[in-house]
Amino acid sequence: MKKLLLSLVVFSGLLMVGCEENSITDPNPAQVNTGKNSGSEISGTIQLQATLDNPYPVFNSYIMIDGTVDYQLTINYLDPIPPNPQEIISVQLEVNAELTNICTVCMPPVSETYAGAISSVTRDNLYTTSDGLQSITKSFPILKRDDGMVLKCTFLINTTSITLEAMRLELDPRVPVLVNRTD
């Protein structure tokens, strides 16, 4: 009977110790971020100065762009605990630019005529990937144009910076292009 009672006490003790939560893996409440304004902010400016092909099928016709992209990156930590910290990058882009036509084959030669302007702000949230890089393509409408022309920019974003990878002009396929004809 003594051995049965001793075995029962030992078994109960092992059951209590085995069912206790392991405090080593519990997160430290002081280290856990809630995601609200938890990250750092990075801001800067990218210069937009280039000569782009005119999307109209006119040989040797170009559009010059001159302006800036002001950006602000905010890194919000959803789960900062290793081995897989999760982050969301909030991206705000503010584009301000002017466009100028350059036509080398027009008669009389048109050197610089106003082609439109861009004034646009976008906001996006991106989840970080394992390599820390995200690519995003944004379209910015060109003001004072009735052909639906947009500036398409591809940005490469990581947790420390943003770079402009590509830039081109495109016409909106939903907007009919009117061509002046003489009969």
C-alpha cells in the first residue's frame, strides 16, 4: 500500500510539472510591439528627370519629364520575435512633375511645348518578403490631357530605401485616340 501511495504522489507530481507552461518561450511583454506606430520612418526624394518615348506612334517624338517623387516609408512590426519577424511597410508616394513635348521631325520643329503635369499621392501597405525586397508598379495620371496618358513607374522597396527601377509613358487602352485626318 505504501508503494501504491508513493507511486500515486510521484505520478501526480510529474503530471503537474509536465502540464505547466514553459516560461522560457513566452514572449517578454516589454519587447512585444502592437503594430501601432511601432516602426521607424524613412523619407526622401527621387528626382524625375528623363526623356521618355512618346506612346503615340510618331517617329522621333519624345516627352521630357522634370519633377520629384517624395516618399515616406514606415515600418510596422506585426511580430518582431525571431525566427520569423513580420513587418508591413507603409509606402506613401507624392509625385509632382511637368512634361514637355520634344518632336524632332515636326514641321516647323517643335522644341518644347507643354504636354501635361502630374500631381498625385498614393499610399500602399506591403508585407516584407524573405529577401526584404518588394517591387511595386504605380500609374500616375497626367493632368490636362484627354487621351488617358499615364506615367508608369516601377519602384524597388526594402526596409531602408526606395529606388526607381523603370519609368515609361502609356496610353489608356479604354480611351479612344483621335487622329486628325484630312480627306
